Amino acid sequence: MDGQFTVSLILIVATFSLYIGIAIFNRARATSDFYVAGRGVPPVFNGMAIGADWMSAASFIGMAGTVMALGYDGLAYIMGWTGGYLLLTFLLAPQLRKYGRYTVPEFIGDRYRSNTARLIAAIATIIISFTYSVGQLSGSGVVIGRLLEVNTATGTMIGVVLIAFYSAMGGMKGITWTQVAQYLVLIVAYLIPVIFMSLQLTQNPAPWLSYGQIIQELQVLDQQLGITEYVVPFTEATKWQFLALMFTLMAGTAGLPHVIVRFYTVATMKAARWSGAWALLFIGLLYLSAPAYAAFSRFILMTEVAGSSLTSLPAWTQAWIDTGELSLADSNGDGILQWTEIMISNDIVVMATPEIANLGVFIIGLMAAGAMAAALSTAGGLMIAISAALSHDIYFRSINPNASEKKRLAVGRWSIVLATVFAGLIALNPPGAITQIVAWAFALASGSFFPALFLGVWWKRANGPGVIAGMIVGLTVTLSYIFAAKYGGFTILGIIDTGAGVFGATAAILTNIIVSLSTAPPTQEAQDEVTDLRYPEQVQYKNGEVWLKEEQK
């Protein structure tokens, strides 16, 4: 274990010094650097940064485990989290980029001509990003704790110090280039073990093509053992829950403030579209490998661990039993371990894979560095979103509009430090599992931002009172449903707390439409502005006519 510890530590320290070095080199010198990286990031690299921002500890650590535990039902996560990018790339990102603001609340405030709407949106940004970052920090605590062999609380605090330092230092510019490096680390760490396992089990180096034959073997094993088949749909939850969860994750993706702000860091609408396309490719690499991970790990556990005697188990099992994430109980007392007697936590399937497949110390260390990169990159993006809401939307636009650049940067940096520390304190004793906390953040985003942005871009009749009522109703419905489903056992059509976004989004859209239609329409200028968003950059829509920008000059 000591050799393993040294290798992991060297890899993690090396990658961390790289991230901090990049953050210092790309230090933010102006507010546009701090919030939108000077709008000068090339689409391919922005795609990588979106990928790192997006693939959080929940994706990296929890995704494959969720699919392994739920089988077919776990695919709702994969479809929801990739499908949401299509919604965002086609329906919202290019239009929001053309409007040219720094943050999502700022777009909502200016599009709907309402300061109240901007403040509500800023508060919603803080609530959503905060909920999400608690999940990230508790994830980084698990990884740091397992590596340094300290308890999770100490691990979480180490993560807090690192994130606060490099987010505050580099702002969006530093974070963007750090995230490109983090993406490369996390994707290499994710793919190497699954490719090696594919070679070991099927002699084929492409896990995406080869895991089908393992799934067929799993079906046979399932039938022999008489357990629920891995590929049968809706065994864990109802069909409605599957659809509701998928919708919540899709609409939530298209309404997450820290993801949308990434599309503001490119130069043009076209670049925003291409960023989305590249991001989908880079994200797909990880998400399409998760089901292969799940199948391979389940196969190795069923064939090499289950059915062996308790005295001759592989050596890696002991290390994970010590963390409390794996338990093997011989309940029928025959000295032989049955499949049903293995209890494995979702969150360790990926982390334990290199040990399960016996891939050596270097790969195990790389895996740890990848998991850290995933947690840190997302937390960094979330902290920028919280800081922008506090310092730009609340402080600069509402409290002190005459603040100097220097003063605004200082407020931005301090709000990051305070937010990180506060989120870290809550993450010491998190209110749920990592994937669950993250799903709540998505439900809140799909109930508040998605309707406001979607109607704001595509329906010119939507007005200030409508969006204010919509966001308040949407947030209230989503929160009430989460609490009722989690603590009161109340469900509609078997939809549990993670699918609450369906009700929030529906309520918000209806409220927005009804209130908008029963109050005064927006000014003609505001309506023209909305129509203008649908045209390419070179074109401007004014007074019912379409102009080429050159002609007007």
C-alpha cells in the first residue's frame, strides 16, 4: 500500500501544481477576464472546458456505479445528461451569446426589463450552484480521504483550500485553461482502465463495441442465479419516474447557470454552437464508457469474487472493506460468497476498477488524479457562478453601480473564498448521496431558469411580471415536491424527489404564460430585441425589418 500511496501522491501533487501554475499564468487582470475569460476562448478548447465543468465528481465517480446498481434504469442519467446539451446548443446558447451579457441573471434582468427578476435570478443562481457544490466538495473529500488515509472531513477541508485559492486567483480566464488540463487528465484516467479491461475480457481494445458480448454473458449468469435481469427496464422505478428524471436532467442542464456562462467565453454565436458540438463529443467519450465500466465490473465481481471461498478472496477487497464502501457477508454460512451477499457502494465502482482488474499502481494513482480533476473543475466553475451573482448582479448592478474595476474584482474574489468555505462546512455532513444532491440542483434549475430562459428567447410576449411569478412558483413547487417525496413519502405516478423538475417546469411555464398574457405586453423595442436573437450575428432586426449590420453604418 505504501508504494501505491507514494505514486498516487506524486501524480496528484504533479497535476495540482500544473493547475495552479496555469491559474497564475492566466491571472484575470480585468473584469471581463474574471467573468467571461475576455470572450477569447477557441471553440475546441471551450468544448473541453465545458466537458470538465460538466463532468463532476458525480459523473466520474458515481455514474458507472449507478448504471451497475440500477441496470437499464440507470440509463436515464446518461440520456438526460447528454440530451440536455442538445437542448442547450440549439435552443439557448447561441441566442444568449448574441445578447452579450456576463451572467444569466443579467440576461434575465435586461431581457425582461426588471430589476426584481434579476435579483430573484441571482438568488436562484446562488441556491442552485451552492447545492451542487456541496455534492462536489463531499466527493473530493471521499477521494482525498481514501488517498491520504485521513478521514473524509479533513479531505474536504483540503479541497476547500485548493479551490478557493485557484478560483479566486485566476477567475474565469484561469479556470478555463485549468479546466482544459483537467479534462485531459480525467478522460485519460477514465478511459485507460476500461480499455485494458476490455482487452482482458474480450481481446478487443474498444470497450464500446465489445461490452455487448459481456452483457449477453451477464444475462445468462442472471438467469442461472435467478435474480432480476440486468437489461430488463423499469425494475427499480416506474416508467414515469424514468421519463421524469430524464426530463429533469435535460431541462436542468439547459438551465444551469455555471454551464451557460461557459458559452459566454467565446467570440461569436457560431463559436457558441461549435463549442456545444465539441462539448457533446468530449462528454460522450465519458458517458458512452460508463455502461461498459458497469458491465465489466459486474461481470468480474460475478465471476471472480462471487462463488469463491471467503478465505481466498482477491487482495483488493480488504482495502475497500476498510473504507466501509464494500461489505461481504456470508449470510448462509457455507463459507462461499454468493452474488447476493456482496454489498458494493455505487461511488466506488470506478475508483476500485483498476484494483479489480489488477492494473498496477500507476493506473490506480492516475484514477485518483482523474477523480480529483473532476471534482475540482466543476467546483471551480460553480464558485465563479456564485461570485458573479454576488459581485456582479447584486453588488455592481444593484448596490454600487459606480464601483471601480479594482473594487469589483476584490468583491468577486472575496465572495469566492467565503462561498467555498461555507459550502465546505455543509459538505462535512452532507444531506444525501452525491448523485442525489446533484439531481436536486438540476430539479431546481429546471423549475426556475429553464422556463425563464426558454420563454425569454422564444416568446416575445413574455414580460417582467410573468417571469417573476414563474420563477417563484417554479422554485416553490420544485422544493415542496422534493421535501414531500423525500420526507413525506408523497409521490405522483411513482415519481420520486429526483424527478421533481417536471412539476416545477410545468408550473413555471404555465404561470409565466398566464401572468404575461394578463398584464401589459413588453415594449416594441424589447420585442424586437427578442426577434433579433434568432438571426445570425451579421444581421440585425429593427422595426419589423431585417438589416445587414454593414448597411446601417
